[in-house]
Amino acid sequence: MRKMKDKEYIEIEGIVVEALPDMHFKVKLPNGKVIKAFVSGKMRLNSIRVIPGDKVRVQISKYDPSQGRIVYRIS
């Protein structure tokens, strides 16, 4: 898997709605859409836990807006 270039994703905040298997989550965005997102590798290495109800920052690919990567937990 290749790294994303700077402008290949959109960064937006959302709220975790549901936890799925294998560190995947359903995240509700401010526009009302729900996407499937996974936890980034640095968050896994630093043992940062994400639970439903947390506010998170998500990077969404411009090519597939139905999936994203959780890069930061706000609360």
C-alpha cells in the first residue's frame, strides 16, 4: 500500500457511532453520512483507544469517500 500524497485526502471531524471487529468503526460526519473507518498505525502503536461516543479526526480519500482513517482522538 502506498502513502497518500498531501492533497489526496480530506480531513474532517466526526463522532464514533459503533465499534466493528478488527479496529474498524462507523463514524458519523457533520453532514449526516456514516462511513467506515479504521485506526491508523501510529494510534495502534501508542495504544490509543477509541470507543463509541469519541470525537475523532478522520482522513477520507477523495477516490473512495465511503472509507476513512482515524488519525486523532479529540475526546
